[in-house]
Amino acid sequence: FCNAGLLELSLGKFRNVLLNQTNPVEAVIRNIASNVTIIIFQVHAQQSDVVISFDKNPSVNSSGTGVDKGLVSILRPEQSVCTWYLRSLATSQVLSTAISIPYMEKDPIPGGCNLEFDLEVDPNIYLDYTLVDLHIKFAPANLGYARGANPPSCDSGTGQNSRWRLHYDVYQYFLPENDLSEMVLMNHIRKMSEVQSIKANGVKMLTLTSDDKTNVYFSLLPGQGVIYNVIVWDPLWNTSASYIPVHTYACSFADLVDNCSSLSRLSTKVFFTALAVLGLFTCFFGHRFWKTGLFFMGFIVSGFFFFVFITRVTGLGYDVRLILTAVAGIIGGLFLVASWWRFGSVLLCMFIIGLVLGFLFSSTVFFTPLG
């Protein structure tokens, strides 16, 4: 671990580092061999954004911000030292891991033909997800070149002497199930950072050529950690380079409801499995067991409003809120059954049932792009 102001790195070696908001860490590599033409420096954190930059005072065109970010340093002739700066955006200390990977003049340059993002050369993979799918995109690569030479043109034609001969292999790697710890991520992301390790541990999902768009969609599983990376391959020289690996759990660590921790809790599984069984029973036998159906509708309405209320106004733990919601739902269900038994009000019962139908309809609408 390193939490001082200076981080001495060795090429191809990982270092864990504690970052904070106030004191930038200066990462330095010395004695770089003359046959190294570019260095890709990257840093990874689990959930807190990290700023990585070429300068102590980062600008848009010289820095990147995120949980998985990297920069490409194109070395000048005779250059043997490289420096980058790291800091966290969080007020508390953030555990991260950093590595610098060297490449030679015949190796392709990830993100070397970037036209979409802020960095001139951008080796990062950009990831976002919705309720139904996960989307990754990245900038096209360029051919490698010697120190001091001009980079090959990205638009000089589509022949075999241009970057259009490059191929892109997209790899996927699943983290251990039900394990959201930082150290597990730090250990496993190392397996998806370098070309040979990616091939040994990842699963190749597809291959793109330069004729294809450099964006891909995947299905997602909320709460399950997964790492993606891309290897760009030059078939003429048979050389490869890797982009910056990116990870996601397809959920939020900060949300009060449906956060990464609550998705896999036993209490969640028990609560909603019981609701599903009762729902199936009501669906097929609701008219035969009228009071059971009424109880279920009263449970849904009272439990729904009670859960929203205590989540907004209290700081109770998730399991406690779920138990109190079940209690409130039972009371609401019994109250509706008792009101039917005492007053026989069809209007009140149908109002509650119609309210549940309204919840279902509005949820369906909000699931669509209109929402």
C-alpha cells in the first residue's frame, strides 16, 4: 500500500494506493527502456471516482475521472521518466490499484484514433447500463509507431497499411458471486489488465473489425460483478494491446433502496418469494377466496406507502425496514378484510384493488422509454 505523496511504480507491476481528495499522489516511473514507445497508466477503484491526470492541476483534455480510468503517455526520444497525478473525489480515503503497461513501436495504440471523447488518445472503455441491458463503447485504435515519428493518419484510406486492418476482441470476466468487497475486485481486475492475462482468464464474447461500430450491448444481472476489456490486434505484425478494463455491478452502492448489498440479502429473497406465492394464489383462486385476495390488496397498498415513508424519514437498516413493512402490510390487509366484514363496502374494496392496478400500469409505463 501507498498513501504518501509519491508513488514509485515499476512497469507491469500493480500497486495498491490509498487516495484522498486533498493530497494528490504523484506516480512516477523511472529508467524506462529506449524500446518502449508508449505507456498506458491506469487506476481502478470500486465505487468512488478517481481523477487521473498528466498535470497537477487537471484539465479536461489532460485527465480522466471515473472508477476505471487510464491515460496513454507517448514517449519522446531519450525520455526515461513518466509522471502522473492521482486523487480521489471522495472526502474519505479510497482504496485503488494502479499499474503501468509498456508497449513497443509495432504494438497498436488503444484509442489512438479517438474522435468522440475528450482525450486526444483515449484508451478507456465507457460503460453505462439501463434496467435491461449494458452498453460499452470505446475509441478506435491506431497503428504503433517509433519514438519521435509522426503518428499514422487515421483517415488516409482503408487499406492494409492503415488502422483499418486492426481487429478488436471483446472479453468478459465474472467476479465471484455475492462478494462485493474491494479487495476481491482489486485482485481480480489484475487478471483483465494485460493481454496474456485477459486471454487466459476472460471469455471472448465477439470480434469487431474496423468496419464495425466500436460499441457493444450485453444483458446484465444486477448485483453480479463483471469486468470487460478489449484487446486490439494487428494481424500484419501479430501484435496486441489492451484497453483499460472496466467493471460494473449493474447497481448502486449508495441507493437507499435496491442497492448492491440488498439485492442478494436473504431477507429480500424470503420477502418477495412469499409475495410471489401469494400473488400466484390470488391470481388463480382469488374469486374463490375473496377475503384472501382482499387481504393481499390491503397488504400491497399499506406496505407500499409505509416502506416509502420510513425510507424517506428514517435511517433504519434495510432488514428492519423490510420487517416493519411486512408488519404494516399485515395490519393494512387485516383492516381491509375487517372493513368488508363489518361494512360490506364494495366501493372501498374496488378502490383499493383499482389502486393496485394503477401501480402496475404506471410501473409498466415508467419502464418504457416514456419513463
